[in-house]
Amino acid sequence: MNQGEICIAGSRIYVQAGIYDDFLQKFTESAQCLPVGDPFSPDTFQGPQISERQFKRVMDYIKSGQAEGATLRLGGKRHGTEGYFIQPTVFTDCTPNMKIVQEEIFGPVAAIMKFSAEEEVIEQANNTTYGLACSVYTKDIDRAMRVASNIEAGTAWVNFSNWSDLGLPLGGFKQSGIGRDLGEDALENYTNVKAVHINIGIKI
């Protein structure tokens, strides 16, 4: 229940061409049924955006997607008449250079894209200045390991997402942060390294 306001939100979704139509139908049906409302209610899946500023920012991304030629399949409008609620929004027919594909939206917006070959989706996934996390869904464990290894992201999940372990490092590549939280790697953030040089062979 984060309204997309989370650093590891999966807003770019790449779907293999053979299952694209079926996936899109099921994904859209699922998104249509998401309960939007009071964030304190246990029955709510999606609450409001954190502020008016963020609400307007997300709505600007939605307008940008439409202006650049993406197809608005679902949502795209304010939910209700009060508060900063936004309808769950789904875009299709997106291209790599669109703003909604290249930037982090931090809102309930998904851009769904079709791919044919493994090399193609890896290239598209890496075509961004960000690289915090990714998810790979497949029944082929060799493909899962290969794709997870080749995508430029600090965290890769296979057949699930948005979960971390205290013993594993969490951090990103490129413009998705410097350093790591959690795990042994995080200790480097609290360690001062000193170099001491001693002359033992040259007389001054």
C-alpha cells in the first residue's frame, strides 16, 4: 500500500510477445479491482499520494505519456473528488525514450511493453540512468540467472519482488544511489579507512 511511492516500485513491465495479450488482459482486470481509499483501512490496497505536489507531479507524467503517444489503457484520472487519490493507471504502446519509461514516476502508473528476444529486453531494461532493482519471471532457472546477471540493477528478484533480507546488501547502480544498506557491505558506510606510510629503507 504505497501508491507507487517507493524506490523499488516496478513501473516498467516488459512482457514476452507470446503471452503479452493474455497478460495485459489479466493485469488490466486486476488493476481495475484494486481498492483505492482510506490508507488506514485494512481493505485498502492504494491510498492517496503524499502531497498535492506529488499528486500534480504524477498527473503531469500521465499527461506526458499521452502527449508522447502511449496508449492510456486504464485510469489516468483523479480518483474521487477529495484527497490526492489517483486511479490505477496502465499505459501500453510505450517506446524507450518516453518520459514515463525513462524516469521514476513514484505513483500508481505502469508502462507495459512487449519484447520478443531475451537480448532485446535486457537492452531495453538497461536503457535508463537508473538501476535500483528488477524482477525476472520465468520457469527457466538458467535464463533467470542469465538475465538477472545482465540487467544493471543492484537487486534482482526471481519470480517475486519487493522483498529484502537483512543479511543481503540493498543499493543501486548508476543514478540509483551510492553505497549499500543492509548486509556486511553496509558496514563500509560506518568505517573510516586510514593509510599509514612508513619509510623504513630510505634515509632522509
